Amino acid sequence: MKLVWLRNDLRLADNPALRHACAGDEPVAALFIISPTQWQQHKMAPIRQRFMLAQVDELGRELAALGIPLHLLRVEIFAEVPAALADLCRELGVTQLYANQAIEIDEQRRDHAVSAALAEQAVGCHWLNGCCVLPPGRVLTGSGEMFKVFTPFSRAWLKALDEEGFVIHRAPAPRGEPLPWPPLAERAWVDETLGELTTDPRWPVGEAEARRRLNDFLEQAVLDYGETRDFPAIAGTSVLSPYLAAGIISPRQCVAALQQRLGYRPQSNAQPGFVWLNELVWREFYRHLLVLIPTLSMNRPFKPETAALPWSWDPDAFAAWCEGRTGYPIVDAAMRCLNATGWMHNRLRMIVASFLTKDLHIHWRLGEDYFMSRLIDGDLAANNGGWQWAAGTGADAAPYFRVFNPTTQGQRFDPQGEFIRTWVTELADIPAAYVHQPHDWLRLKGRQDYPAPMVDHAVARVRAIEMFRSLEK
């Protein structure tokens, strides 16, 4: 028997591990391992856990309809997985294991241990690329090193894609009579840690839903994406990140759908669709970095010298940021939206990350962990990459000169305050002219229901730049 181990690749279509396992006539089974303790240690948000398990339930039903049983194992931590998986392979008579490669260091170590344990049982392990369009290590500099800056990586990535192309794997054909699939909600051992396995109506699971979102975006918004993507009050983004993070849709499917929509693959900013394609390349960049620079999975900065920065760990200031009590409306609206929905618009992620690190001078690791603990699309590579970019410790050409002004960012990207008034209810009735700097208006009205600014941005900006310049001395 062949066994497919599903992880962050919860789909039938374009799943290399599943496709290769289903080649030939040998019986195939699938596996998903639930590791609540390890998930908690990795700060995985409860909303993401429930979303992922809801998709496992959906996928189990679809696999059962194809005659492929999906086995569930609960193994609390990664260190216990090799023995548990070896027992299951022995019980089922597995001769070959197929899985798509993990990119995080703990997961890679787990997989190496699995390979060693199964080799003792003569079970062959096959690790395939299911998480990137081009496999990590394929796009390197002329001297064989990973690119340290995005723009040359993007150019090299596009060139490599033109040279090699890519294949979309079809979903497997039925392999036998349909099988029963008891819903996860009926299995008490699954939800005793996570609580009721309900799904947020804002985030329906399923490959069909992911494809619908992708197609709607490509039909309605992709051509204007470069102009609308930074405005959180406008539905100008694909909102596919939770589906990509869980592997409900693949990045190859996204690139292929874009090409089909446009009739070509855009190569530069001058061509419609390129800005969105470049966002997919950013995703690839951070994933390649995580594989080729393992210390990024270990709470260490991309630029080693920035480990000496005198970051603050002020718990009160951090709590105010987490709860949306900074006195800067766009920051507070973004954080309250995150806490309520499990998602945040990408422009807002940059604004709040800059505020935490460059205005409050709080260590980026605290923000990175908080995002992971709340985001439905929490993904180590993208989250770490984004936080280090904002903090000035990551892969960027001129880090410390970029300090976002939260007031002007709000004025530019939420000019009428629509997003702010949605989430900062204290400001729901404030005129648009005052929404980004509301304190004088509130004072005139005799109101004290919204906090004063935590810091003076101009002063905080100077301090942030001085922190980085001190590293050069």
C-alpha cells in the first residue's frame, strides 16, 4: 500500500504527493496528523486550527468518495510522530510514503526522523515540491547563493519559470467504491482541545470556494489591483491567503489561472496583472529564504548584526498595541479587525508592524508571535518575512530609512476613514476631516472615550533611526 501524508496541502488538485501516490494500481490511503500541543507551541491561531480541520473534514469526504480512506492520528508533538507513523505503516502494510516537502526547520527535522524510522521498515519516502511554483534552491545567484534582495530574485524567478514552465497535476480518478466518512465533529478526541469544530462563515472551506474566490478576483479586480490593493475599505485583493496557507489552492494554480485570464504571463509593471503576480513571487521569496536560511525559523534576524538592537519588551505598550489602544486610528482599527476576524489587509500589516517596531521600538518577535496567534492565514515564511522587512532586520536594501507615519498612511489609504469608523466605534460619528487626528475634535466635544497617542511619531522616528545607525559605529 502507498500512504499520502497530507499537511499544508489539503487539496485534491495539483497535489504532487497525492498524484504520484495514485500512479499505478496499488492501493492508496491518506493520513493527516493532528498535533494540538505542537500547534500551540508554534502559536497557531485557534481560528486557523479550526479552518484547517474543517478542510480536513471536507477533504476526507472527497477522498472517501474516490475510494481513498483518510486516516487521522492525534500525536501531540513532532518528536512522537516517527514512532506513531511507523506503527501505522506496519499496521496498514505501507511500502511507500509520499508527502510534499515542509519548509520550516522543526517540520524538516521531523521529516528527516520519519525517513530514518521508516527506512528500518524498508518503507520508501518520497518528498515532493507542493508548496512553491519553483522548488527552493532552484532560483540562486550566479555564485550559487540565495538572493538577499527581492527584486533580483523576482527577475531570476520569472526567467526560470519561462525556461522550465510548470505542470498542474490533475485530481486523482476514483480508485474504488465510495467509502464512509464519519464527520470530524463526531470524533470527541479531535475537538477536546480545540472546542467545537465550527467554521467562520467568512471563510468557507473547500477547493471550490478557493477557485471561486480566485476566479472572481481575476474577473473583477486583478486589472485594477495595482491601484486598489492598498485601500482596506475596498475589496481590491484576492483574499486567498488562508487558502494558500492551508494548501487548499496551490500557487501554481494561481499563476496558471492568471495566465489563462490574461492570455499571457506578465513580465513587468507595465503589463496588467504583474503586480499581483509579483505578490506571489514575494511569497516564493520568503519560502525559499526559510529553507535556505534555517535560522529564520529560530527567532533570529536575517541580518545578524541587528540582533544587537536595543529593542523594548514593554508589556503595557505591547498590550495597548495588541488591543488597538494606541491613539492612532488606523493602527487601532487594523488591530481590532485582526482580533475580531482573524485577518488583516496587507497594507495594514505593514502599518501596524512599523508602528510596533519603529514607533514603540518593541521587538519584532513579539509582533510576529501575536500575528501567528491570531491570523487565519498564519504562515511562518510570509509572517517572519513581513515582520523582519518592517522591522529593518530582514531582506531589504535600505531598512532603517523606512519608518511609516501612521497618520499619513491612514490619510493616504483610508482617506474618508471608512475602515477606521468600521472598527474604532468611538470614532463612528467623527467627520472625515478629523478622523485621522481626532483628539482636538473629541476634546471640543468633551469626550475622553478614545486614547491619546501613545507616542509622538516624529520623536519615535528619530529614535528608531538612531537605533540602526548605532550599529554602524
